Amino acid sequence: MAMIETIVHSNSKKGAIFHNIFSVLLNDENTKKIVILRWVGKLCEKALLIYSKNAINSPYFRKMVLG
């Protein structure tokens, strides 16, 4: 979790938004938590999709797979 926050804090405006979301996740015990968790899950899913597309297109990945 600390790693995610560190990466996100590289952009200060987005970092503040993520910091608020994480603080709500850690401190708030209501039904909004489920909604936020779903949103964060979808965001992570999109990030992984983008990362995997970039990884597949990278020459290092092709070298590793093709030998």
C-alpha cells in the first residue's frame, strides 16, 4: 500500500485524491467503503491492462518470450 501511495504522490493533485481515498478506506466504517473499494479495484484493473499492453509491446518482453 505504501508503494502505491508513493507512486501516486509523484503527481501532487492526483496524490491528494488518492491519499483521501486511502484515508477513507482505513478510517471510515460505512457503506461508502464498498463503493470506493470497487472504484479502486476498477482503477487498478485498468492500470494493469495498460501496463500489460505496454509490457507486450516492449522489446525486452519480446526478447524474453522469443529468446
